[in-house]
Amino acid sequence: MEGKQLNLSEDWLAVYIGLGICALSFVRLFGKDVLGWVVATSVWTNASKALGPASKSYAGLPGVTYLLLTYAFLLVLMAVGTKLLRADVFQFAKAFTLVFFTSYVSWILGSWAHIAATPDKLKAFGIGWSLNLTPEAGFIVALILGLVVGNFLPFVAGRMKDALRPELYVKTAIVILGGFLGVMAVEQLGLATSVMFRGLCAIVEAYLIYWAIVYYVARRYFKFSREWAAPLASGISICGVSAAIATGSAIRARPVVPVMVSSLVVIFAVVELLFLPFLAQTFLSHQPMVAGAWMGLAVKTDGAAVTSGAVAEALIRAKALADYGIRYKPGWIMGVTTTVKVFIDVFIGIWAFILAWIWSAKIDPKAGTKVKAVEIWQRFPKFVLGYLATFAIVLGIGLLAPRLVPKAKAAMAQANVFRGIFFVMTFFTIGVVSDFRKLWQEGIGKLALVYVLCLFGFIIWVGLAISWIFFHGVTPPIA
């Protein structure tokens, strides 16, 4: 109709883009691999081997070819979204080109084996040392590079301004994340009932105990505003990046708040990865399932948590075999880690809705009026609906057609590559738009202090205690 324009928000656009990518990946369920050409970055020692296709069926081309194909696909996809947002498509395309390639270079740098290789992979790469940061180090590299561009290279930052949309990128990534977690949930349905019950208990623990204490400490003793305290509480106590972003949207915090919290989450997850699995081997080799649950509760990013579970499993299985002559079946310890993590992740949407209601009704109500359902709906982060939708679709496929699970897993692995790309662009662009001096004035140093105090002061140890309560005496099957 003439004069009538589509009123599309970034929230809804993220839902559409995320669902669209997942829909294309689902074509694999019918035997057609339409996204196998998307570029995947591996941990590398030889840079020429860093890039490759997500699917072996597309192997054979130079790595840079897959990178260019991925760039072209995302450029078209995001340009259409830009048109729907009624922005200048040509200017966006030029800026997006700079953002995409700079972000991806950060990811490649962060995937260098001496930076990213975990302790269980050093021998495979033929190296003697690594910072053990996992490929998620690329996010930190992107953030640092973004801060350099934003604070010291204003001319370059100006060229990128039309594509500096960190909220759109991260919300799209979280929509895709739902499907990836759906696959993980399907794979763990066969675990013992006690494992599933422990996962449910972890939800109560993380969301009601951890969250409240962290929020109180940040507000009462460090004088943080609610805008900072709520995402910080979610980031430390729940699952890190996704929870901090969803919380920030629910309370309408500035974009820089949850992303800076997310940066701390990634950094401290790496610190935990470096020592928690070795503590588990030393003190919990006779309680392997306790160790697995502990990794899931203590380490706050999905990648680092699952990696911690894998490292702990390798260390504990080796020690059990050497000291007790017991050969545990592989996969069960890490499976507990994954199950606990999935249960916590799934409830991000519910928690976002609860916080949206609290902020609408109690924290930031309109003067003299009673909160209405529409106000909660307006505050509720719509991209969470996409996250829940992709999770439910994949979980439904797994439950109704178990034979399709391997294909669904392969499909979501390809979609998950896009999630990583959107995440790294998020960290880079938030760095570009951030004034580091202002961030320091707002208390980024104090933010890290709260994180250290809460994480190492009680979260890790309470998580260990409750893991012990529920998994003491439970062992994996014997091989």
C-alpha cells in the first residue's frame, strides 16, 4: 500500500535471519547439503590450513575461496535486512566488507595453536606449549582490535559506521545457538535419569541462588547500577555470553554493557579451563560424574565448558586406568557436563521473560500506571523467541524421528559456523563503538573485581558441593 512501510526492528530481523540460516541447514535432512561450502576455521599451526569448508563434500578448493563465498552470502543476506530496516544498502555493503574481514582475521589469529590448543591437543599439533585459550580467543582478539580501531583509528572507524550493529549480530547468533543446543539435548536424552534431574537442579541453583547473590554483591558493595548489575549477575551465574545479552535486552541496557560483561566471561572461562580439570583429576578421579557436573556449572561459556569436560574426562580416565585399573567408557563424563550446560542454557528465554516483567512492573514502571502485558511484550527480547523456536524444532526432530539425529547434528554444525561468525563480528563492532576511557570510568576494573570475588569466592565451590550431593557414588559404565 502506498505510503505504508514495513516497521521492522533489529530484534525481529535477527529472528528472521537466524531462522533463515537454520532452515537452509535443515535441507540436509532431505539429503541436500546446501551450506557445506561455508568457511570453517580450525586450530592451526600452518596458516594455509586454517580455512576449509564445513562439509567434506565441498573439499578441494583453496581455503580463501570458502571465505569469499561465505562473505558474499552474508553480504546479500545482511543487505536485504538493511533494506528492510530502511538504511542505505550501498553504504552498509562497503562498511560490512571491512567489518567482516577484520573480524574474521581476528578469529583466524585467535585460532593459532599456540593460542587456542587445549592441553589434550598439544601432542596432536606437535607443540610443547599453548595459552590453552580455545578458539574463543578469537572473540577477545576481535574485541581488542575493535577497541584499537575505535579509540586510535577514527578514520577507519568512520568507514565502518554503517555496519556497526553489534546487537543485530549477537541476537542472530543466539537464535542459531538454540538449534545447536537442541542437538546437544537430543544426544543426551539417553543418559541416566539422575543426570537429567541434576541438570534441572542446576537451573534452580544458577538462576535463584547464584544470580541473587551476585546481583546483591554488585549493587550493595560495589555500587553498580542495575544496568550493570543484572547482566553481570546473569553472565557470572548462568551461561555467560548468551545470558548477559538476553538480560541486557530484557532490561534495555546499553549494548556495551552485556558485551563487556561477555568479554569478562570469556576471559575467566579460559582461566577456569586452565586449572579446574586438573583439580578434578587430583581430587575427583574416584568421583568422575561429580567432576563432569562441576565443569558444567563452573565454566560459563558453552565452548569452554564442554572443553573442560573433555579435558577432565581424558585426565580422569587416564588416572583411573593407571591407579585403579578401571577403564571407563568414553563420553559419559563430558556428557554430564554438556547436559548440565544445556539445561541451564535452555532457560535463558524464561529468565529473560521474568526479568522483563520485573523491570516493567517493579524497577522501571511508567509513573501512575499499572503494568500491562503489552509493556512486558515490548520489553521482552524477541530474538529469544527465535532461540526457543530453533531449540524446539531440533529437539522435536530428535524425539519424533531419531534416525534423523545424525543429519540434524551435521546440519546444525554448519549453521553453528554462522553463529561463530556473528559472535566475532559482535565483539569487534562493540570494541569499535566503545570509548575505552569512558568504560574505565564506568567501572570496568570494578566489574572484573566483582567477577573474581563471586566466581572464585563461592560459585565454583557451591557448584562443587551440589555436584557432590547429586553425583556422589555415580560412575560411568566400565568399558
